[in-house]
Amino acid sequence: MSKAKNTRPAPDRTLISVVLPVYNEQAAIDRLHREIATSIDRCGCQCEFVFVNDGSSDGSEQVLDRLAEMDSRVRVLHLSRNFGHQAAVQAGLLHAHGDAVVVMDTDLQDDPHCLPQFVAHWRAGYDVVFAIREKRKESLVKRAFFAAFYRLLNLVASTPLPNDAGNFGLVDRRIAERIANLGEYDRYFPGLRSWVGFRQIGVRVERGSRYDRMPRVSFLGLVRLAKTALFSFSPAPLALFYLVSAGSLAVCGAFTGFTLYNRLFK
């Protein structure tokens, strides 16, 4: 990992951008805004909120617009429809102005009280600080799925990826710019964050419960995300396709040869 010289600005001249994708989270927005603001204030830094409304159909749009009128630190992007969580993260990164950028969910599962710890590691010279999720509150089946996914991905990935690390974390501005400007269409943010390199460290964080215990991403959506991660960061699926193709070609050639032999010589 690169060991770049630590040139962080003084705390009172540091702007932390917090990118928050929103999809039907009207009941959690105000509370999360207060808790993030309190945590960033503890760091002595300035704060910028970048809420990305990913086509919400509840009252999230109105709540966000009201919040932006009340707090000049709040900026809101309203997407024309629901493009998905990873696309919303991408939009937020493109519009963040901070010296460091935090990406976190809006459903209160990512604990804002960890932000001072993230910022402290960043000030110590780390370019990427990611949360290692512990004590997840999902069902046993879902926890087993996540555990198996991360370990399978790390087993076959060409780039080492930390286990149990999702979107929640902090990246230096130059890292955010590099990720945002990559020409990827089907994105998996935690994988891209690991792929860019630089100095990285994981922080163990207890995963909270959703405020309403109603997940917005379906199990099928999680499977699609897992597919994106596997196909983007591992040569194994492509190698498997090549192997299947070669096997099919060999079988086809054998049957063709057998048929020609019987017609010509028997």
C-alpha cells in the first residue's frame, strides 16, 4: 500500500462530506442528520451532507427539501427514478466537496458515533478507513448469506477484499475522485475502494438494526449485487465459461468425428 505523506488540513479547516443514499427513509432522516452533526462536531471539523434521493416514493423528498432549507450544510440530489444504491453512491461521490468523504446508509444500521474514530485514522495518515461489520441484526439466513458471500469473494478475487466490509467508511478526497471517475457502469463500491489501493485500515463496528426492521433491498437484489462483485473482481466466472465452452466444443467435436467415421467407413 502507498504510504503518502500526511498533509491533512487543520481540523477547523477540514470539510467532511457525508454521502447518504436515501430510498423511502423519511422516518430516519432527521434523527440521522442530528447524530451525524453531533459526531462531526466532536472532531472539530466542518460538515457537508450530500443526500441522494434515489427515487423515493414516500415523503423523503419533502423531508430532505425542508432539511436543506433549515441547514445550509445540507445538499440534496433528487434522482429522476430509483437507479439503485450503488448508482446513488456514485452520484454522491461526484457531488461531494470534502477533504474526506464518508459513505453510509440512511437506515440507522451504520453508527454515526464511529465517525470521530474514522476521522482520527484519516488524520493519522490512512487514506481509506472502512467499517468491519460485527453483530449483525439480520436473520440467521441473511447473516449466513453475507458471511458466505464475503469469504467466497475473497477466495476467488484477484484483489484482496476485506471480509464483512460494506459501504460504510471514509475515503480521502483523491480516493473518492478516482472511484467516481472510473468508467464502471455496474459498480460494487467496497470492491472499488479496495482496488484503488493506498493506505487502508479496518475498524470493527457493531451493525445496528434498521429503524423499522423492513429492509429496502430484496434478497434478489442482494444476489444481483453479489453477482456484480464476483464478475467485477474475479476472473473465476470468465474462466468457468471458457472451461464450459472448451468442454462443449470437445464433446461436439467427438460426436462429429464419430458420426463422420460411421458414415464414411461403415
